[in-house]
Amino acid sequence: MIANLYKNRHKTLFDIHINSNILAQNLYQTPKMTYMKIGIIKERKNPPDKRVVFSPDACKELLEKYSGLEIKVESSDVRFFTDDAYKKVGITVTDDVSDCDVLLGVKEVPVDALIPNKKYFFFSHTIKKQPYNRKLLKAFLDKNISFFDHETIIKSNGARLIGFGRYAGLVGAYNGFRALGLRDKLFNLPKVESLNDLNEVKIELDKITLPNIKILLSGTGKVAQGAKEILDHLKIKEVSDALYLTSKFTEPVYCMVDVMEYSKRTDGKVGDRFKFYKDPSGYESNFMPYAKETDFFIAGHFYGTGAPYLFTREDAKSTDFNINLISDISCDVDGPVASTLRASTIADPFYGYDPKTEKEVPFDDKNAITVMAVDNLPCELPKDASEGFGEMFMKNVIPSFFDDDKSGILERAQMTENGKLTARFSYLQDYVEGKE
């Protein structure tokens, strides 16, 4: 799925990006750099996040490639890669990164830890006007911070260039099978966070035997592809939606469906995926035929504002609703997957949803739909997630600092400059002022 449909009142960021060529000419000019100092900041958000933008090996590779680059790493006892691991490859580890030009992190930086007059990159969770981070965006303006959100680093067509989606998909699918094993007393998979890397995850999966179940995977983007990687590793047979909806099987199977399979036009005409992304009105859910045939649903889709829900609480009450296990990787609370009452946690990842009472119950209750809805899944696989993210950032972002941003990556991503929102993100002004 295209994961850049962040709605404002009138249009999506996709539209803003595509139609902003005139604005862009004088919006952001990056002087061609011959010297640059990057600081890798300590993650300060709770619960602790072990991920980092660049691993020690990635830092070493960058320094070998760019002679004008210096990297400092802020000391941390949280991240997966230790201070000593950076020191061993010649990277400076320090408690003070205030002399760096650009500061790179993963999760939100507490307001009181922001250094004024710097360039920051991290996930701010503000571009959809999330109320809990309004003060953070306001602080960027008050402290004259030039801010670039990882989510806004996109191609000219609006497609995301970096993210942790694959790792969310990998861990989310694994966790679903872990829930199945625990609930039905079939096998006991360890938590991903107790394993060192993806290779160990796959070794654990090699030990299990699955029952004869039908699995539905929604989405086609990085999240869904990550989940598919787990299904394929387990050698589960992939079948077409036509066979999935009409046939019984003697082995586990899965079907991967996109938005035009589980949504349909209300007027009966053939749907158009790209038109749907821009305007999902006039569509309704076509999910129930799949729900009738599915045991385990992996929700790996992106949900855009205004799109029809996949299934409602009333749908889940139907005798035709067969799903009894859901791994909701997208985790839109009280949204398109009606059983997702809340986000769960890495420490306590499963709960049950009773369709009759619409209440939370134990995950192994006999009348429950078992739900996995952890909203920070990549944190369970910090080594692989960090290495993969660093590769994307190295390839797609770092060159822009040294080539006058000829691809427009920084120009499109910059949200704040000189104490103001850039024109592309001016739709956030009312949000910053607390009017929305």
C-alpha cells in the first residue's frame, strides 16, 4: 500500500507533494557541503527503544565514502549497539553532541532535550495532527529547529523511501503464530525480543508444525511483504483469492489481498486503486467473503482517512465471521479492524475480543478473537531493524547533503525552517496553535 496518504481537511500530503513544484523553487536551498558533522542521539523516550539510525558498521562505511563527514555518537546504555561497539570502529562516543550540524534519532525527542538551531531527523508523529505531540512541533518552531520527519522522506511521486515497515511485518506475523501456539497449546515460540536477530527468529519457526488453517494477509507494501517473508519461510502455500474463497485445503494456505479485493465501489463499477487512494468515498467493504473463509488474519495494510472499515463490530457478530486470530500490524485503534480495542505491548502482546459483548477478555477465552496489536513491533528486532533502516538512510538521504539536494529529498521532507512551518506543511498551523 502507498503509505503517504496523511489527510488534512481538503487534500492529502500526496497531493501537496505532487502539486508543489512552483512553491519548491525557493522553499529550501541546501548549500553544497564539503564538511558535515552528524550526531547519533540517545533515544530518550519510554518505553526504551534499542534501535538506532546507523549501526557501527554503517558509520564506518559512511566515513570511508565521504571524506568531509564526521560522526559522533551520544553515549547510551539503551541501544542494541553498545558504546564500545562504536569505539572499536573508530567512532567518537560522547555525552555532548551539541557541536554537530545534523542530529539523527528514531523516536520523539523530549522537548527539554531538543538543542536549538539544529537540524533534526526522527519520527515526530505530528503530520497527522496527533494531539499528544502538538507541543513537540511547537517546540521545533520556538527553538528554531529545522526538522525533517523520517515519514516525509519521499520520492517525487510521494512514495516513502525509508521506514521500519518490513520489520513490523516480520515481527507481527511471528507474534501471530506465537499467539496461536500458546492459545491452542500447539507449540511455544519465544518472544522475538529474547532472540538476537532475524536468523534466530527463523530458526525458531523451523521447529513448529502448523495446523490446517487459512491465513489472510492484507496489503502489498513493506509491512505486508515483511509478513509474507515469514509465511514463505514456513513454506505455507500461497493461493489466489478465487481459490481461497471457494476451496477447502488439506494443508495451511494463505492469500494476499490488496485494497481492491477487500473494498468495492458502491455503484458496482470496477474500482481504481490509485483513485481510491486519493478519494475513498463511494467505496464499501468487501471483506466479509474473506472473513467467512479465514482462520488467521494478518492486517498489513495501510488505512487512509475516510476509507471503509474492513469489518465492524456488527460484522464480527455474524455467524459467517470465522476469524479467530488477528495480528493487527497496522494497529489503528477502534478503526478498520473492529477487534483492535487498544494497542498492546511487547511485554503483554495478546488480548481477546468477545464479539458478542464487544469487550476485552483473556486472549485464550473460548469465545474470543485473539488479538495481537503491538504498535512498536520493530523494537523487538533492533539489530536487523537498525541495520536495514541505516542502509535506506545511507542510500536515499545522506547523498543529498553533499550534492545540493539535486533529487529534492530534503526539500520535500523539511517541515520547519527559521521558526516557521514550510509551505508544504502549512496545513499544520492550526494544529500548532491548538485550534484543532
